[in-house]
Amino acid sequence: MTADVHLEARIRDRTVDSALRRRAAAVVPGGMYGHLDMARLAGHPQYIHRARGARLWDVDGHEYVDLMGSWGPVVLGHHDPVVEAAADRQRALGDCLNGPAEIMVDLAELLVRVVGHADWALFAKNGTDATTMCCTIARAATGRRLVLVAEGAYHGAAPWCSPNPAGTTGEDRANLRYYRYNDLDSLRAAVEDCADDLAAVIVSPFRHDAGYDEELADPDFARGARALCDTTGAALVLDDVRAGFRLHHGSSWEPLGVRPDLAAWSKAIANGHPLAAVTGGDGWREAAGSIFVTGSFWMGAVAMAAAHATVTELGRRHAVEHMVQVGDALRAGVLDSAGRWGVEVSYTGPVQMPNLLFADDPDRRLVRAFCDEALARGVYVHPQHNWFVSAATTTADLDMALTGLDGAFAAVRGRARR
Ligand code: PMP
């Protein structure tokens, strides 16, 4: 069986998934929407049946080693027993109540202990809630309007930050201005252009724009951004939604010695349970208390219990160090396979959140074909987004991933530049 036949056989063997897609097409706009829409990708199943640790199974029973972790939330592994036991204990008491449960205070205290810049924490549900709230707090505190955003950066799916203009208006973004990531001169010029109307600079811990090589933050850029915010009184907002608790057990720029004023968190904070947080320093406390923000499900106590257990376990298990070890081995294995098969790739970013692209692949046809072949060999990866290594990855998971990815390189080598 050639590699291509292998992929085609896998796609044919998708009876349950295909039937669900057909039913969804009738009752869900577009059949599926947002970042988990797999319609344009041949190798990806749309529907997942179950998951444990670093493995998941699609609705047709195919098993995968999971290198996406639900696009970031699953950091300790699917259905982590300690996190789920904490969630179950809280569920037995109550979840959606007339007020927060005690766990909200426990969780805020934990974040204040663990996150260097945090003197307080607010909770919400999605990363977009948290990034939007950071901008609102910065505006309430400064009485100014403008927010500086890195060109091409993703900060969520609300009209002010959606990468897709459908249904948004120019007014939604009228108070945004742009700078280039890691380019302090461009940030300085953008800050000057804002004159005395700059409320905030929002920045991600490293450059992780979908579909491009990742770029680690230049420490001088991070320190320069901090200094510009100190000079102007604008808030330095760290969007730690994607990278938070994967790079460091605390805020992601702590290793650089740079503390943001406000930070947005979600994804990994509760190991897959729905929770987001904003943390901030004392100087921003009053403004944070002055704005009106809420949501029907924001005080869900089960997700907070899961977050408390997740953040505690991340520290206790030295999860970041483990993810770096696995990520280093994954990177070495991928680059070794690419080299042996004569395929030129760029593998960028922190090893626990790597991004793979192929040389001479402007329309990303090759990386898509590669990911299709990886899926067919039981490795769940994505061609347009960074991957996420989870702390549950075992040696057996890593071996399965490297074997599958090696097979995928073999399958596409004829199509890639040598
Ligand atoms: N900021 C960043 C850096 C993100 O990666 C994301 C989600 N991919 C968001 C904000 C928005 O988070 P959510 O999808 O939970 O609203």
C-alpha cells in the first residue's frame, strides 16, 4: 500500500464522521464554524469521540497521539485524574449558583501567589473576554482611547479583534493602532503617534501568528515596551491566552524580567474546563473594580475548581520542564526525519508550542499534505496553527508521534523541495 493509498483509505473509512457532517450541514451554518472547522482539510476528522492523556479517538474509532491539545487548553493531558476529581467534588456541591463559590477566592489567591505581577484576578469564560476586559480596564484607568496591537496578531474573535472583517465595522477598530512585533522602533513611533491618547499596548509573549514562523520575544523589545508604557502611563497588556502556563509557571515574560500591568489568560488555565482570567497589579485595581463586566456562566465553580487543581498540579509536576523535554525530543526527531528524507522545513518557536512550515510552500499545500499524512498515521497535528505538547506525553506517545511524522515526511518527500 503506498502512502497516498493509506491516506485515501483512512478518508474512506469515515462513515460516522461523514454522516455527522451531513446532519450538521442542515442545522449548523456552514456545517461548522470557527477555528475547529475542518472542512478545508482532507485528513482531519471533524468529530472526536473521546480522549485520555495524550491520545484521542475520532468518532470512527481511529486513535491519534494528540499534538494539538484542543488548540491549547489541554496542558496536563485529557481527563487528568487530579483535575477531574477536583471538578467532580465541586460539581457535587454546585456549579452555576446565585453567587460565586468559595473556590473563586481560593483561585484568585492562588493566581496572586503564582503570577509575579498579580495583586488581583477577575474571571470570565473565553480568552476574548479577557483581552477585551484588559482594554476596558486600561481605558477606564487612563481615560484614553487608543490601543496598540501588533500587526497580524490574534487577540480573539470579538469585532474589535476578529481577523475576519465579515460583520464588523471600521468603527469597531477605530481605536486601534498598529506596530510590528519585536520592532521597538515601530512601537516607539506608534506610541508617539498616539500622543496623549494611548490607553494600552497589547502584546503576546512571543509572535505566534497563524501560518507564519514563530518568533521568540527579543528581551530588549519586551523591556522597551515596558519602558514606553512606564513613560506614557499606558497599560502594558500581556495576552497570555495561548502561551500562559506553557512557557513558565507564572506570567510568560517573568523569565525576561518584564512584568505587564494586566494579563489575559484562558486556554491552559483549567486543563480544558471553560475559564478565563485577567490578572493585574495594584495600580490597576480601582479601574478593574469600576467597570461592569459579567456573564451568565462566568462564576461556574467547576471550572474554577479545575483551574485551582490545574495551576497547582502544573507546579507540583514541574509540567513546563516536562513539556520542554518532550518538545526538545519532538523537535530533534522531526528535524532528523526531515533531513533524512531530504525535505527542507522551518520548525520555530518554543519547543512546547512549535510551528512547522515547509520551504517553498507559499500556499501551504505541502504542509497540509504532510499533516494529512500524519493524521492517517495516527498523529493529530494542524497545518495552519502551532502545535501544543502536553505534559501527559509519554515515551510511547512520543515514539508513536515520531514514527507517524517520519512516515508523513516519506509520503510527501517527492512533492517537497530537496
Ligand atoms: N488571544 C490569543 C493569543 C489566542 O490564541 C486566543 C485563542 N486562540 C485568544 C486570544 C482568544 O481566546 P478565545 O478563543 O478563548 O476567546
